[in-house]
Amino acid sequence: MQSTTQVTMQATMQEADLTALARHVLWAVFALSVLFGAIARRTHFCTMGALADIVTMGDWARLRMWVLAIGVAMIGFNAMVALGWLDASKSIYATPRVLWLSALVGGVMFGFGMVLASGCGAKNLVRAGGGSLKALVVLIVLGISAFATLKGITAVARVATLDTVAFTLASGQDLPSMLTAPTGLPKALLAAGLGCAIGGGLIAWAVMRAEGRSRDNLLAGIGIGAIVAAVWWVTGRFGHVSEDPNTLQEAFVASTSAQRMEALSFVAPVAYTLDWLMFFSDRSKVLTIGIVSVVGMIAGSAAHAVATRSFRWEGFRDAQDTGHHLIGALLMGVGGVAALGCTVGQGLSGVATLSLGSFMAVAAIVAGALLALRWQVWRIGRAG
């Protein structure tokens, strides 16, 4: 029988091991985010830009880049589900409760906002790393409005309105879980089949034309898709502990919510980064996967900008430009939280899980962005 001293020493050793594991997880996510930021800057990876290219020039090249990244991330994630390494239900994207109105309304708000703000959260992190002061302002406003929608005044409105409209499934909302009961097939088999079928189809479409097989498209599509899948592995497999010595429950170390694995997303993490910076001396404010990914994106973009001598200070053009960016940032902060993610959070990380809510959110984001782009074209035409 162990003495009290032995039990205490064992618990202390377990906590030390957990701290070391958290440190490794944070460094791994930081390194992957640095790589994401550098690749995104090198290839001009941008969902808003891809949609703008289609509306203004009929150019589909950058959309193929984004779709290729989705396909790669989807195959990677579901291959790990098939191997038993990951479980989509352990993420925020595949819970049984489908917040469909939040996904649609929040998605449209985010999509419209990212056009006004010259890009989504990820794009503004990349631009900030390259010297854009207006991107920095966008990120600050996005972070504040996102935090208010997580815990403040707009959070009260969100919970009382959008979050009340939902339906609950008997299983998780990821397609493999939804189809397990009606088909009688194992979830692992469905994940492998659906991941390969849908992800493979997206990849095939992305590289169907020569414009989708350019060096930049392949680098961004394969590279960023693989990075998203790698972050899922780091947080859901490497950082998973079956029993936290403090709570005696399953945990995912260094995650925003210890009970959920997570991948890259750039709305709520921007808010948590501001919170961490402002309350740094508060010992309860610890580094998380989301915070280090935000810092990593800026660092990766900045490193590329300096290395290629493309770092340039950039400010607002005029008062109207300032107003559009501020409104866009506000819409992105509120909409991104309501929709549970952005063009990366839902558009890559979420869709990779084959979540029904993620597909809804992405469709709404695209619709909102196209609406804003059409509005801008109409406004320019009217002014001319």
C-alpha cells in the first residue's frame, strides 16, 4: 500500500509530465502556424481574394487553391479517424446539437465583413505580419467584438436569439456518425470512404485545370491542408490524455477548452490573445493553442516579408476606407463567434470533420462575401 508521500510524489510527477506535454503541443502548433503564415503570404492564400477574383475577373485559380486545401485536410482528418486516432465528436464542430441559424446568420455576417475588411482573420494576421497597420486595427476590433460575443453584451443577445434555434441529432453531426445507424457500417469505414470520396473529388476539381496546378496553388493547397490535418493530430492525438491527474477526466492539453480537441481558427483565438496580453500578470491566463497560432501566423508572415524584402508599412486610405474596415471587423468578430469559426476555422478545420454545421457555415460565408462583392461592384458602377 502506497504512503501519502508516495501518492503525492506520483501526482507531482504526473503534473510535471502534463506540463511538459503541454509545452511540446504549444511549440508544435506554433511551428505549424509559422509555416502557415509564411505559405499564405508567399502564395497570396485568401478566401475573400479568391471570391473577389471570380466576381471581378472571372479567375478561379485561387478558389482552386482553397478547395485543394480543404480536400487535403479532409482526407488527412478522416484517415486519422479511420485509424482510431481521432474522434470528430471530441471537437466543437461535431456535437449532436446543430445550431443551424447561428451558422447561417453568423456566416453571412462574417462573409460580408471580411470583404469590407479586405480579408478574413487569417488574411489580416498575414497582412499585419507584412506591415499593415490597418490590418492590426482590424484585428483589434475583431478581437474585442468577438470577446463581447463570447462573454459580453452581444453574447447575451446571441444566447437569447440565435442559439435558441437548433435541432439535436441522435448522434454527432459529422456525416460518418450520422450515417452509422442507417447504414449499419462502422464509423471508421464511413470516415475513410466519405473522406476519400468527398476530399478526393475536391482535389480532382482543384487540379483539373492548369491554373490549379501552378506551383503556388500546389504549395498552398497541399501545404496548408496538411498543416490543418497536422494540427488536428497534435491536439487530438499527441496532446490527448485519457486521465488528467487534476480532474481524473479525459483532457486535451493546452486547448482552449480542456474537453475539446481543436485545430486552427482565427476569430475567438484573436480575442483570447488580446485577453492574454491585457491580463498577462493574471496567473489564470495561460497560453493556449489558439493564442500561439495567432502569434505564429504573424511571425511566419513577418519572417517571409523580411526575407523577401517585401515588408511595407500600410495605413488607411481615407475616412471611408477606415469606416469600412471597422464595420467589417465588427461583423467578423460577431459573425465568426456565432458561426463557430471563419474561413479557416469552419472552412478548413471544421469542414475537414465532415460536420453538417460546418458545411452550412461555409455556404453562408461564401454567400455573405458574394453579396458584399456585388454591392461593391454596384456602388463603384453607380459612382462612375
